[in-house]
Amino acid sequence: MTGTLRRWLLKGLKRPEGLVGGTHDEEPPEHQHTWWQVMCLTGVDYFSTLGYQPGIAALAAGALSPIATLVLVALTLFGALPTYRAVAEQSPHGLGSLSMLERLLPGWRGKLLVLFLLGFVATAFVVTITLSAADATAHILHNPFVPEMLAGWQVPVTLLLIAALGGVFLAGFSEAISVAVVLVAVYLLLNVVVVGTAVEHALTSPEKLVGWQNALDSDYASPLAMVAVALYVMPKLALGLSGFETGVAVMPLVRGDIAERVRGTRKLLTTAALIMSVFLIASSLATTVLIPPAEFAEGGSANGRALAYLAHLYLGDWFGTAYDLSTIAILWFAGASALAGLLNIVPRYLPRYGMAPDWTRASRPMVLVFTAIAFLITVVFGAEVESQGGAYATGVLALILSAAVAVTLAAWTKGRTRPALFFGVVTLFFGYATVANIIERPDGLVIALLFVLAIVVVSLVSRATRSTELRVTRISLDDAARRFVNEAGEIHLIANEPNSRDAKEYVDKAREAWELHRLRTREGLLFLEVTVPDASEFAGELRVVGEERHGFRVLTMQSTTVANSIAALLLHLRDLTGKTPQVYFHWAAEGNPIGALLRYLVFGGGDIPPLTREVLRQAEPDPSRRPVVHVG
């Protein structure tokens, strides 16, 4: 039974190819689509926020909600949109701002920053699942045709929706574009009707408009004060920015070559932002003017469903129910989009860093993990939409801030001063919004830091346990290296840590080979030198270059680690020549073995001879075919 369950869980696990995990080149998906179709996939996340954004804006800003929404729209069109159009150009494979920061900050700095930001990515996506499910539940329970006896079942119904979502992914989730196109088209059409009707009622109800204006005049001394307060509360409305990172993540689905993909994604981002901006402004005005403030509060009929409240009020319960069903469907599918994003992000980063267990390459175990986390968050927050808004906004704002920082650094390093200054100002705005939101509602930061802690712990444990893999994706020898190997009788490799690389260094090393191993120069000795340019990379291609130095033949290569690359080369030479290669070391300097282990994990060095032998032992279980390691 246990074996059957394991096979079911790990079905679809992508096993490593070649020497280790294969290459990490980004291959385009099998099925690609026009940009507007892909926009609908983004839209199930972005547009679905209309289900709860107007209500959250009303609770956060009160009568000032339309003005605060105008500030949000300005930040959308003149901040987030230009930022992500730049991200799309510089990250056409859909890896987004995280990959840009990784390139701009090489080594462990970039890796650790990505790990930290992955915590906020997980926060944004997981809370998308829980918040969307909670809002879908609100639309279900407040529908007039649903029995009143279910009124207190907010948490159980939300858990049921999340469980259904996890069940769909456990069964196997296939092509989503066609479903997304239908859902978004129907949802936007119904919103045109609802929002248009609501705006008409608001504009033709002078007493309600006057009441709204009087509320503004009584609370704020001047228009300048209104703008100042709108800027202050704007971070609470950041949920309306949620679709940009998703828009970049789905780039590989856009049909065409790289240039066409970038153009299509820019159209996608711009069109989605314009559509959402119009809906945000119109819905905020209509809901603020037409809905009594008490109805937005917890337990109120408009809590988490302001537009649905207006749909039932002005268009009747049957149309309102149709609107509820459409909203429930798109909110549920937004959770599916978020879960698909998580299942896409984890394999793209953590295994590439060597920082994820083997089973993370299979989707079903990850579905169970993320579903369990979503259950926990739902119970902690009581499936309340507004209470989860801070956590969601924290994740969204942190991602947009990282994108703004990335494009600022990219422009600055290329000497493009004006774009760098522009994006620097955008970074300041989003930095303010992020910090203000964290100070006001720190629960999002707590969740993100818990994710960060979990990711870092799992990453360190995984990196240590996977340290004896070969960690080489491909090996190639240049003409000189291939000639050296072919002309050698038996393959004797003298491991040399390169220093000055003068004649004395090689003469001394040859003398040491005679004294320790009784190897003569005329036996065709080959010196082997490995340098580590970036130990933070887990795996990479190994290119072996042959050099003649001071009468000695030297094989040089660069790798992420010394021991693993030597082991991989020995196995490659065995398969290439049919001979059993032998490598010769001297004992490493004495010292604390824990320190040697840390040097190996962080810097790729450490106690090389025993590590090389252990890598070989795990890669080749047959001792008769295993290359030989000598230590003198």
C-alpha cells in the first residue's frame, strides 16, 4: 500500500537527465496563444479582485475611497505598468524580477535575496488562494437563495473550496487558457452591466452624491488634505495591483519569437491595466455613493461583495445570482492560477540552487503541502476577506518593489540615467507603500518571514544532502584536451590547486607525484586544475581546456565545486576512452572537519580527496568500474 501511494504521489516526477539534473534552459510551452488569450489567464487573478477590492477600499478609506482609488490607478499606470513592461523586455522567459535580481547580484547575494523574496511570492500566491476562496464563500452565503442555516459556515465552506481546488490539481490540471477566456469574458461583461447600472444610479441620485460630498467636506479641510490622506491609505488598496507579476510569469505562453513575445506581453499588461483602472474607479465611486457604510463592515451584506450587493439591489436576485456564480467561478479559478504559479515557481528556482528535495519536482506532494498551508491560514484568519487583505497586500507590494529595484539597477548598470532616475522614484513610492502596509498590518510580514524561514531551512538541509551529486550538466573537451587524453597511455591526473602557475609550481608538483606516488613524468602525467568562479551555483556545464605550460600538459576547467567536477570528469574520461582514470591528491591541510564542510558548501572547496571519492562511490556503485582516487 505504501509503495502504491508513493508511486501515485511521485507520478510525473521529472528525473534528472545526463550526469545530473539536465540543463536548465527555458523551453517554450508546447501550446502558445495570442496575447489577449493569455491576458485572460492573467485576468482570473487580476480582474477577480473586483469581487472584494471595492469593499476593502471602502473600509480602508471610507468616503475618500474614490480619491484613494484614483491615487492607486495613477500608481498603476505610471508606476507598476512601466516597471513590468521593462521586466517583460529583460526577462522574456517568464522568470520575472527575481531572475533579474539574481543576474544583477551574482553569487550568494543574489541567491539569498531570491530565497528571501520567494517567501513573499509564496505569501502572495497562498493568500490569493485563501482570500479568493473566502470571498467566493461570501458570495455563496449571502445569496438570497442559500438557506440561512449556512450563515455561520464561512470557514467550513472556504475549506471545502480549497480542498476541491487541491483535488483538481491532484487529479491532474491540464490546459487552462480556454476556461480562463470564457470566465473572464463572462465576468467582464456582467461587470459592465453591474458597474454601468450602479454608476448611472449614483449620478442620477443627487441626494446620495450630495451626501457623499458633505461627508468629504466635513472630514477634510481641503482637497490637499484629501490627497494626503489618500496617499496614506493607498497601501491598503494594493490588492488592485495583484496581476502584474502573474502577467510576466505567463509570458512563455504568448505566441511568437522572443521579440513578438515581449511585444505581446506589453500589450497584455497595458490592456489589463487600462481595463482594471476603469473598473476600479467606476466601482469605487458607485459603491461608496450607493452603499451605506455599515454594510461594508464584518457581517454586513456588502462585506467582501460590494458589486454583488448592487447587482442584487438594482438588477434583481436572478441576475444577482448569475453575477454571484460568475464571481465565484473566477475567484475559484484565481486560486487555481495561484496554485499553478506556485507549482511553476518552486521547480524553477530551488532545485536549480540544489535547495529542494527530490520530491519537489513532482506536483502532487507540493499540492498537498500548499493545500495544508492554505487550510492553516484560512483557520487562523477565520476565512475573513478583509483580515487577509494586509497579508495579500504585503506579498503583492514586496514583489512590485523588487521589480522596481531590479529595473532601476538594470538601467543604472547600463548607463541609462533618466530611466534609472524614473524607476528610482517609482521604487521610493512602492517602498513607502510596502513599509506603510507592514507597519499598519504586520501579519503579512509574519507570514512571509515564516515562509522565508521554512524555505531557508529546507534549502540548507537540501543543499547539504545533495552535495555529493555530480552537479554537472554537460562535459566538453577542446581539441587540445582531447589530444592530451588520447595520447596518454594510462590516464594519471595530478590534482593541482593553481597559484602562480610558473615553472617552479609544476616542477615541485611533479616531484611530489614521484615522492608520494612513484609517478614519472614520462608516464604521460596530466595536471588537472579546477577554479570556482561562483560556488553559489549548484550545477553547470564543464568545459575542459588543454594547455601546455613549461613543458607540462595541463587540463583546466571552471566549475561550481572542485570535488564534484573532478569526479564527473573521471567518469566522462572512463566512458570516452574505455580506460580507468586515476587521480592523485595530497592530504588537505589539517583543520576542523566542520570548517571543511562549510567551505565546501559555501565556497566549493574543502577537503577535496574524500569528497571526490564519495561522489564517485555514489555515482558508480560497481567498484571495478569506478575511477581510482589516490591520496599521498
